[in-house]
Amino acid sequence: MEFFQILWYALMGVLLAGFFVCSGFDFGIGMLSIGFSDKRKRDNAMAEIAPFWDGNQVWLIVAGGALFAAFPLAYSLILANLYTPVILLLALLIFRVVAIEFFLALNGEKWRAFWIWVVALSSIGAMTLVGIALGALCGGEVLLKSDGGWTENFLRIFTPLAAGAAVLCVVFSLAHGSVYLAVKNSSSEDFRRLASRWLAALAVAYFAYLLLFFFNGKTAEIPRMFTLAVFVLAYMPVRFAMRSIKTGKLKTAFAMTSLFAVLAVCAHCMGAYPYIVFPSQTSPGVDIFSASSSLLTLKIMALVALIGVPLAIGYFAYSHAVFSKGGNPPDTGY
Amino acid sequence: MEVDLLSRIQFALTAGFHFLFPPITIGLSLFIVVLEAMFLRSGETAYRAAAKFFLKLFAVIFAIGVVTGIVLEFEFGTNWPVYSRFVGDVFGSPLAIEAVFAFFMESVFLGIAIWGWNRVGRKAHFAATLLMCIGTHLSAVWIIAANSFMQTPGGFELQYENPSGAVEILADSAVPTAAQIPYTRAVITDFWDMAFNASMMDRFLHTVSASWLCGAFFALGVCGYMLLRKPEVRFSAQCAKAALVYSGVSVIFMMFTGHGSARLLAQTQPEKLSAFEGHYATSKNAPLYIIGWVDEDAQKVSGLKANGFFSLLAYGAFDKEVKGLRDLPSDEFLKKIHSGMSPEELDAVRPNYWPPVNFCFQTFRAMVYLGGAICIFVAWGFWLWLFKRLFDLKYRSSRLFWMAAMFSAALPVCASQFGWAAAEVGRQPWIVWHILKTSDAVTTAASASEILFSIILFSCIFAAVAGLGVWVVYKKITGYNEEDA
């Protein structure tokens, strides 16, 4: 039983990491696109994510479904207590999806100029809320409601650590997205410069976040040193990515920002283990052993993940292989 | 207003809005596969142009469908946490399976299908479209498995953790009391019994055939527009023929599955079926109302009726006895909840276990009559085809048909909405049939003002999305240009 509970805790991490690696770049490109004064550049950037963004966000849906199936108690507690932030996240996701779809669907200049703003703002907003939720994992009394009023209940989630995680998520998306654009436009010096700049920003943001975590972040059963070690280790790929951009190994740089996302998620999961909702003065918290489904469900779901996740990774690999040959055709409206 | 009522409104709003789109995409995905198969077989580029065009429309509708579906997935937690915790072990797995097996497949291969025309070969492209279509159908399988568990739960047991901390298994078909609910959860005992529970297959087939109709009628409507307004478009006629055949097959399938679903209800959820028919007193030769109005206070239906046809519908013979609502749910069942009550007292509480009868009665009729209109429309199309007037726009009858086709695209979508409303409201007051009541499953964490805020927020967003979505689809159809394809 314990094996499967821990396995599912780890798999939740895998799904979250999948979300950041895959969706990170399309969120980031969505944000970057408003910065492109050149319309061609903006349209091409959006065309780069067109075939992928829909599949990418599935990781988040799967993470939600897996939390429901594997840890129903945690699912119901967290979502019910984070009512307004979750509703806002959903609203922002709707805005983002329809904005991308509407942007691509028609060609009018005003039409596109309007929707690109919606894409960018909703991407920033949604990533912020995802980051807050993740930051709350390690310091999670914010997950459970106090008896305060409506605004207090909403504002309570913006603790320093959670806010730091939100900033980190947004900056990471920008860096990951800019590296992706550099990979896709390997001949362009502009994109490489853009990527270096955002990677530098990521390095600074992450360093600040590390300090914040060192003083503010909580850890549970796994010795604090181990968690901190992984946190520090996650800094390495960022530096490495910066060097790879300089030496022109763009794909390596992309692999490195992806690795950063995996390690950062891993560090947070380690810090919180075995809790999904951290204990606090007001509540004993929720750990994976009390919140999980029955053994049979966990086994069935493990089988599903064992077959389904590699299949999904296969789909993504195939899809990227199909679209990797050269840039997209210039007519971006489909 | 209360949290309970607001949560119901919110869920009805979001689920209703979501359910406008998936039926169209499910139906359309299969239609696109058919078009591409015909292109592969005949090599005629008109079919490819049509497939390309419909894929573009598909993408817009699909995106709205996906994102409104995400809302539902998380609403189970935000608004119905008691429910989520109670059935999470059972209900969560089909949702997760749907996401893992269906969502990745449909959305990744949709990307390839739309953007990959020049990047993969014909056959690879066909495979991508086919996988996308399989994905949308798989998604229907699992979401309906989850929903059917709420209607006819099976393959589980109820585990109750009593105050001393020991876990006991409640007897089969026990109804946990309000005090027990926070400490009880449903646990899977047999996965396949749970997923393929008593009503799953019938409901899946009925929903999928309705979805095919939605797709087919959408395609017919688009072809109608093209035929009338854009005579230069090459694919219209061929595509319209394919859509008409598709809707003909689906309509037959839909009638059989609809009848099957109704007959199954008589076995599994008799209260619901009797509410559909406003059938209060148990009787032989039970009447079927062609049209009517249910007076819920007087427990009477006034209207035009056909005696015996309800018995025929439910049990296949005129003289079969059909239980009325006054005997449903049975005394034995009610005694599980209200032990020690006399038969008179049981009669007094019984109406609390009925769904809103008139609502079910009317929505069910609306669905059936819209289904009838669909049949007539399809028959009309085949009639014209038989006399070779279908595409001869010199004739007024042909022009009239295609004009009607443009508007009748709404028929199956409306029928689906009414059918779904009847099915879900007919399940009330239960959220899980005869196990957990909806009013016991609602959130205790969120406040009424928060939920009201979410309702207002979603109403505004949905209105905007619906308006813009329709406009984008309209623009794509009217702005279609052969040269671009």
C-alpha cells in the first residue's frame, strides 16, 4: 500500500513537471509575443506553438484528474478551500485557450493585436496562480481557509514564498519560451539574445527564490539538507543553459531549462513529502497516507499511468518530429 | 441564496454550456475521417479540401469544448468536495483515465491533422485524423462511464469508519445517514463492473449517436450555406451527400438506442422514467402523453394521451403494469432511511424522493419531438435525393431544403441539451443514485458570495465566448475561399 501511495506522490510530481516542460514554453511564448513590435515575428512565434499548445495543457488536466483519483481527500480539501483562486485560474485558462484559438483563426490586424494581449495577460495570470499553488505546497497553511472574510481568504494565498514561486514560474516560462524560439529560429541572432537575457533573469529570480526558501520554506520528513541540495542543484542547468546559448548548442539549452523545471518540481515535492497540505497551527495537514484512494484504485491507476504516460510522451515526440523540419509556412492563419 | 442552490445553478450552467460543444466535435471528427477516407480511396481533391475546411471549424469548437470541460473537472472539487471525497476512489479513476488515454491523443493528433497537411504523407495524415477521432470517442466512453456511475452505481462497496476508528463495510445497497457521510467512502471492488455499470453501454451508445447527428447536421448546415451562397465551392454536393448518409445512419441508430435507454430506465431508475411520463398511480395500460402539463401539487397530468403506450414503451406490451410515482421508491427502500415509519408516514415523505416531475416531463418531450423533427428532416433529404432534386437548385423545394438545413443544425444540439437535462434532473434528489443526495454532497467550505461571484464570472465569460465563437465559425464559413485551401 505504502509503495503505491509514494509512487502516486512521485507521479503527481512527474505530471506537474510534464506540465512545466511542455506548457512552459507555450505560456512563455504567449507572454513574449506582446513584446514583438514586428508583426511577422509575432505571428511566426504564435505559429510555432499552434500545433502544440492544446496537447501541452493536457498535463495540467491529467494532474488534476490524477489528484482526484489518487488522493480524493486532498483534491476535495484543496479545491474547496482555494475556491476563488481556482475559479480565477479556470477563467484565465478559458481566456487563454479561446484567445490563442481566435488569434490563429482570423487574420485581421486589429483582431490579432487585441487577442495577443489577451493571450499574454491570461498566460501571466494563469502561470502566477499555478506558481502560487506550487509554492503553497511548502508552507501550506494558506491552503486551508481561515475564518476571515472574502478578500482575506483570497489574499491569504499571497505569502512571500508563494508569491516568489509565482514570479519564478512566470520568469521560467519566459526563459523556456525564448529558448524554444531560439531553437526554432536557429539562424536568428535576435532570438538568441532574447534567450540569454531571459535566462539571466531566471538565474537571478531563482537565486532570490532560493534565499526566500532558505528562510521561509518548510520541509517535513526528508532531511532539510537533501531538499536544499536539490534546490541548489537545480541552479546548475540554468547556468549551463546560458553557456549553451552562447556556444550555439540551442537544443541542449532547451533540454537544460526543461531539466531545471523537473528538478525544481522535484525539490518542492521532496520538501513537502509526505504532506499534500502542510500542517499548521490550525490544522494537522493532509498527508498522502491518509488522503489516498484504496489500494485497488491506486494499482489500477498505476497501470493506467504506466501505459498511458509513455504513450503520451510518444505522441509528443512524434508531433515534435513532424514539425521540427524547418519553420512553419508563413501563412499563419489556418 | 443558499450554497446548495447556487452550486446547482453553477454546475447546470457550466455543464450545459460545455455540453453544447463536445457532441458537435465527436460527430464532426468521425465525419472528417469519412471525408479523408473517401479522399484516400478516390483521390478526388474535393474531399481533401472539405476535410481541411471542416478541420478548421472543428478546431475552434474543440478548443471551447476542452476548456469548458476543464472547468467541470475542477468544479467537482470546488463545489462538491463532499461528493469528491465520498466517491473519489471510484469516480476519479474514469476521469483520470479519460485525461491520460483520450485527451493527449485527441489534442496532439489534432495539432498534426490541422497543421501537418504539408508535413506528413496522405496515409500518415489519415492516421492522425483517425486517432483524433478515436480520442474524442474514448473521451466519451470514460466520461459517460463516470456519469453512469452516478445513475446506476456498481462494482463498489461503502466503507464506513465508525467513531472508534474501525472500518466497517456497509451492507449492499445501504444508504449512509447524514452523520455517516463524512466518514464513508465508496471503494472499487471490481473495476469493470464499476466502469461498465448497468446503464453505461446504453447511455454511451445513445449519447454517441446523438453526437454523430450533431456533427452530421452541422456539416449539412455548412454544405447548405455553400450550395446556396457559394456555388463555386467544389466539395459542397459530394460533402452534402456524405453528410446526409451519415445523418441517415445516425438517426436510425439514435432511435434504437433511445428506445433501449428508456427500457433500461424502467429497470434501473423507475422513478426517473415515471417522472418523464408524469405517471403517478401504478396502473396497467399506462398512458403516454402526447402533450400535457403536470400539476405537481394535485399529482395530475392534463393533456392528450394514448392509453397503454407507456406500458408498451417500458415493457413491450400494452397490458403490463407500470409502477407510478406513488409507489416509487418502494417502501423497503424508504425504510432504510426512515426506519420505523408507518406506511402512511412513508407516503408523506415519498415526494421528497421524486425529481421535479413537470421539468422532466417537458424536457423529455422536447428531446423526443426534436428527435422526430430530425427524422422528418432526414427523410425529406432522402426524398429529394430519390427524385434527383437534392442539388437541382432550380427547384424551390431544393432551395427550401438547404435553407432549412442551415437552421436545423441547431436541432440535434438542442435535443442533446434537453435529453441531458432530463437525464440529470431526473436523477435528483440523488447525486449518486439511491446512495448519496445532492444536497448532502455540496461544499461546506465556500461561501454563497464566492459562488455567486463565480456564477457571474462564468456567465459573462461564456456569453462572450459563445458570441465570439459563433462569429469566428461564421467568418470562417463565409470567408471560405477555394484558393486558400
